[in-house]
Amino acid sequence: MSSVLDTAQAPAAAAGGSLFLAPWRSLDDAALLAHYRSERGVCFEPVVDPEEVRPERIAALMQGRFEFNGETHTLAEPIDWLANPSADVEWHILLHKFYYAPGLALAWQRSGDARYVQRWAGLVDGWMRGVPPGFIAADVTGRRVQNWIYSLHGFVMHDPAGSASVDAAFFRRLLRSLHEQVEFLCGNLTPKRNHRTLELLAIFLAGVVFPEFERAAHWREFALRETLVNLNADLLPDGVHCELSTDYHHLALRNWLQVRRLAAQNGAAVPAGMDAALQRALEFGMHVHQPHGGMPSFSDGDARGFGPLLLQGAQLYGREGLFFAATQGAQGRMPAQRNAHFAASGYHVLRSGWERDAQHLVFDCGPLGEGNHGHFDALSFELAAHGRALVVDPGRYTYSEAGPTNWRVHFRSTAAHNTVCVDGRSQTRYEPKAIKEASRHAPGSVRHKIAGPAPDCTLIECIDGAQLDLLHGRCASHAYDAVHDRCIVFVDRRYWIVADTLRAPTAHAYALKFQLGAAAQGHTRLADDALLASPGLLIAQAARAGQRRELADSWVSALYGHKQAAPALLTQAQGAAADFDTVLLPFKGEAPTLKLDERPVQGDEGQVASALHIVLSIDGDEWRDGWFHARGVAARSWAIGELSFHGRWLHWRCSADGRVVRAVSHAGATLRGPAGSVRLLIEASA
């Protein structure tokens, strides 16, 4: 909910009244600056974005060249802060967030060059003189408040000798502006989600750093109370942020943990329930991180890891598993739980183990998510193994819809993801709408908006087994009549089977995509036998009549504003029904061998189906495996060669002479061979 500022209690700052408690309200400009350079008993550290404070970017800024999101513009002095030189509103937002302010402080601390102080003061002063409160949006104000405070850490609060030569009158104006901006935030909080989170952090930070302000105690109490409300509103019961973006989950968590750390460092008691909520959010972070430290960028966000954030949580709560995940095994103890399932968000994590070269897959079988960050990627997944991502989420690239290609629409679309696209359409209707009222985007511009309900996404079956893990999900879109079932099987924690089933009353064009990473560009080949070989990964598909495969040109984006060429395996089919069966074999070192063909299967009611025959050579061992999936939820009887099977799915292994040496299925399944019943290893549902 939005909070309303109690203006009756607010000081008359705009009218020239004092901002401060006694005795600080009586200090003149020079004495006030000297006070803030002294030891005040306030504990906080600047938090900087490494990308935004790179020395070369700060050096360019000194010459008037501002680079954000891979796009550079030269701004003439005095800067027109209200004009955006870019077609992308995010560029203008970053200009106003002032991430470069603490970067200038770092540059001054390294060099002692007074030009950095002058540049910082000139930019801040120019902004104060030319920009009204709340320009663009409240969350932009929140980030700017934080970055101005972090810059003061270097230029004033850790400069007891006054080497930075900050003008005392300017410093008072800066404090007055910060006060005005924090008061604006208190009365204009974003109603919910991650923007509200960072705004509350800014309010709490100001209340901690400026205890001399009359409103400081109110800011601290208000921010802590509302942060707990924000946590409870934004975290689903499984601990995942309601926007269902893996990146924004961690950005929100970073802000919440910073509030928690500031409170601990400065003796502020946090509300009951805050720590339990934060630990639920950290649990998801621990599992969704890949063993090598990266993380899939499901929905909007960058492809990156948050190891330092997990480490902060581990230190705060003494969680050994978090230590292990944060340091990739260098500290802590390996978590006992191998797989993890987050029912409310629909994220499911399968892994071979917690070692750095382990295999790791995240499956998205959940809702679209709140806000406007969800991608149309139901039943998509990302696979990592042996220290790198292999089948990857494409990322977001941009929020801008300007230019001849609408990249925002492309990267959000179903066609860009590791799932099946029907008729080239997204699973959720996404249509252009005119922007009528002032917002981040100019009135009269056109932006695509969700125009229909999200698909119904259901997890049908979940197995965490000793020999086999299985996830079976279903996506029923409201944009078309085809229903997509996907069954992902992890065999012996070595290789994967992905079985896709499409059923519809009318004919459609189906396109199955497996998006590879940028490192595979120029190093991937597709053989005539439908075997794809790329660095660290083999992919084989059952060859079926009418299905066409190609190694397609595609794009991925690990960082906002940057996209890279990357290949994708694209398999297409036409009809009312289509079945795709794919085997994925990650490897390290010398490539193994993988062969795949089909064997006929006959149902007891005349149904015709097929089973996969998989031959693999891994580390000198040859495996001859079979996989049958009835592509339904009801158990039936099937003749698979000399085997008689009753059930929904079956995995088996044969010796070189064709004897079944192992068979795995679900509870209630039965299997008979020529000599009678075959013992089944039953994997229980998770």
C-alpha cells in the first residue's frame, strides 16, 4: 500500500526551517560540515555497482561522456537533466540514479585529484537546481538518495582532514535536498514489489546516517515497519519473490539484507518475522545458483551470480549450506538436500550434487509473476554442467521498444525460450498499447502490454529418485488450443531426456527450441543423423517423419543493453499432434558417443507408440538404455518388444546381449519379460 506523509509533523524545510535536532540546528555551514567529518558513531559502508564505477567510465564522465547500458552520449554543460538523449528511457533513469557519484568518490580516494570532487559537486548541484522532486519515478529517487549518501561516505564522512575541499554552503544544500527527497519517498512509495523495497532502504539508510535530522527516528521506524510489510507481501509462501524473476529476487533480497545489516550495525531492533522471511528468500537463492556460481536469468534480469549476497546471509544467520553455496565449496558444509521444489513459484531445481562441476537444471513450471517482468516461457529450463551454462535462458536485453526491431518483444516471447512455440505466438497475448498518461515513457508512445490471461501451468508429477529424477509439467495457453506437456528425466545424474507432447483439436505449426550460450557460437555443428555437438554438450533427437531440424541463428543477453549471437537447435513440425524426444548429454573433456533411435510400442487397445533406444559411451562405460513415456497420466498396458509393461513411464538398461539389468518406474507399475516378472526399482513421488 502507498504511504501518506504526515505533513503536520514534517519540518518546514521548504520554507527555510531547520532540519536538525538541537544542538545541531544552531551550527553554521562550516561547523555543520566539520561535524559530519567527525566520528559520529554511525556505521555504514558504501555499496557500489562495479559495472557503473569502472575507471574508464568515470574517466569518460570527466570529459562529459556518459555511458549506460552500452550506449554513450556526450552531455553539454550545463546538463539539461530533463532531456533524454537516448531512445531508451532506461538510459535517462541511470543518469538520474547517480551510480557514478560513489565512483567519483572512489576515484578521488585513489588519486587525491581535486577534479573528481569538483565534478561530483557540479553534477549534484546542477541536478538540485534543475530537477523537481520525484522526477521520473519514486524508485529513481530511492537509488539517487542511496548513491548520494554513499558518495558522502568518501567525500565527507571519511575525510576528517577536509582534503576533499567540499564547499560548506553546498553541503548544507545537499543535506536539504536529501531531506526533501526522503520526505518525498515517505509520501510517494511505489505500492509494492521491488521498487518499494529499494525506496524503503533509502529511507532507512537516511534515518541511520543522519540521526541529527528531526525526522530521522520517524524514518527508521517507518522504514522497518513497512519493510516487514513489503517482505510479507512480496515473498510467496515458498520464499520466491512474487515477480518470479531470478535476478530481481536477489536484487530485492540485497536491499532487504542491507536494511537488516544496517539495523544490526547501528543497534536498531527489527520487527519479529523479518529474519524468518529473509531466510526463506535465501533458501531459494542457495538452490537456484548453479554450482559454478552463476544463475539463470529467468524473466527480466541479467545472467550473473550473487555469491557475496549469499555469503552475507550465511554470516548473518550462520547457515553452513549458504556458506558452501556462496563460496562454491570453499567454506561451510554441503547442503543435505540435493533437489529443491518451490511449489508456489513453480521453480524446480534438479542437480547431480553440490560439487563445482555438478549438473544443475532449473525448470519453470509456474505462473507468469506479478508486475511486468515475466517472460512467456512456461516449461522452459536452463541446464548447466561442468562449470558453465549449456542450454540457456536468453535474458532480457532491453526494456526499450524503439528501433526497427522490437527487441523487448522478441526477448520476452515464447519463441526466444527453451520450450515449444505454437504458430509463432507467445503463450500469453502481448499487444501494443498507447501510453496515455505520464509515466517512465512519453505520452503518445506505444508499449506492448499483456492483453490476456497467463497460461494454466501445472506440475503433473515430480520424482526425486536414487536412479532417476523426473518432472512432468503441463502448459495450457489461452492464446491457442494446443496443450503442451513436457517430461524432463535425469538418468543416473549423468544425462537428460526431454519428452515434449503437443495435442490440439486443430492443426498448428510447432517449433521446439534449445538455446545454446554465446560460447557455442562458431563451435557447434549439426550432423545429418540429428546429433548436435557443442562445447560440453551433445544433443540427439528422435528422427520423425515431417520434423525439420536446423542450427538457427539466435541471440542471448547476459547484461542489459548487450546481446550476443548464439546458436539454437530448432525442430519444427506441423499437425494437430506432435511429439519431440530429445537426449542431452553434458560432458567434460573428450566427447562421449551418443546414438538414438526408436523401437515400436503397441498398446493393448491398438495404440501405436514408440520407445527410445539410447546408446551412450561415457568414461569408457557403454550404456544401452530404453525410455518409454505413454504421454498421458493414466497407466495402460504396452508391448515393448519382448517386454510387457503396465504404467505411464519406464526406463530400463540392457546388457550387451539384450538382458534387462535394471528397470525403473513409478509406484503401481509392473513389468514382465519372456521369463516372467522383472524387478522394478520404484521411484516415489516427491
